Amino acid sequence: MKVSILSSGSEGNSLYIEGERQRILLDAGLSGKKIEERMHSIDREMKDVDAIFVTHEHSDHIKGLGVLAKRYGCDVYANEKTWCEILEKYPKIPKEQICCIEPGEVKLLEDLEIEAFPVSHDTVNPQFYTVRQGDKSFVELTDTGYCSERLYQQLGNANMYLMETNHDVNMLRFGPYPWHLKQRILGDTGHLSNEDGAYALGEMIGNQTKNVFLGHLSPKNNMPQLAREVVTDYLTKKDIPIQNGIQLHDTSPAQASPLIEVI
């Protein structure tokens, strides 16, 4: 199984995962053209994608969904409540491509197993995904303001994570956003800060974990180096080896990450 983060951030979110027989996207939050370009940059084609799994209805996660679904005819998965919101924006998605996956449900697509789990975000029914192939697993966990102990146990010891480190709290508090938006981001249905993301990783990663992507960074309230330093410092204090044991990777809204094998 291989993963590329095609884009991560408030400008748009999408990632590509391939097994030996199945290829999927998690979200399509860039324009259809940009997603096609990001796929080309990693030597892959949208025409080979079998399914798109949607996490929630915010535009930075579904912007290109309507175009890609109609152009390539792939199945699209989301939960029922999220579908109601999606179809308000993209009513022409063909009915035969509409597939449901609810929180707690597992879908098996040949050699890939996709499990949905609920998160705390200000949308109708947000969920993210664990993708498994055999004994290897990848967890995507962004766009949540809070993580429960149950979630830590459920998502523990994955081989690879995409973890939200959205903002530095002080940069957000003293930054240009209006107060109501700051409150939203800082709340339990908003986004995880660098410290929150570091803590979540400390609760979840185990001896199988080899790679961690730091994702959904705010362009105005965070910096990649700062997020990396906070996570590195926190995990080091917990005696969790960084670089020699676990590799930390930046993500970008402007370019796809190289395809990395889940090991």
C-alpha cells in the first residue's frame, strides 16, 4: 500500500492511496483540474481511481467532487447525512455512483479495507478513515477539535498517520481572524492545535508506526517548522524516537507529497 498527500490545508484536502488492485482518493477538495495535475505529478491517473471517500461537506474537502465523479464514473462514498449536504451542491452526481458508509462501518474493496470513524467537527456528520491492506494500516485524522480516549485506542499503533496540526494557539489568538472564527477553531468542534496534535500522536503511535504526516496547517496561524518542533519536542519527552524511529513529514497545499509505502 502506498500513500500520497495530494494537498492538505484550508485551500483544499485530498489524498491518494493505492493497493495492488484498488486505488482510492480520500476527499477531493481541490478543483478537478488541480487534482488531475497532482495525480500526474506522482505518475498516476484519475481514470484509474476506483472510488472517492468523503469525510465531510466543507468545500475544502469536496470542491472537485462533482467534476471528478461525472468525468471518471468512480464510486463515491459518504454517510447518509453528508450525502444530503453534498447533493445540495452537486445534484448531478449519478445515482449509481452514490455509495454509503456510516461511522463504524467497514468497506472491503478487493485488497483495501476502509473503516469510517466519527470525529468532532462542525459539520452534519463528520467522519474520517482508516485504510488497511493486510496487516498494514494508514489513519487520516484531521478536521477535529477533540479526540476521545476511545478514539485513541481505536486508532492506535497504525503504520502511518496523517495528523492534524492546524494552528499555533498564540498565532491564532493574536492573528487577523475575527473573534468568532478564532472561537470556532479553538472549540471542541474546530481544529487541533500543534500541541493537541502532538498529544494525540503520543497517545496513538506504537512500535509499528514508521511515518507521520503533519497536516491541515493554517497558512496564517502556523508554520511547518513550528508544527514539527512542537511535535518533535513532545514525542522526545515521551521517549518516542523521532527520525531514527519515526519519520515526520510536512504536507503542502501547493504540491503532492511523493508516494510513500506503508511499512
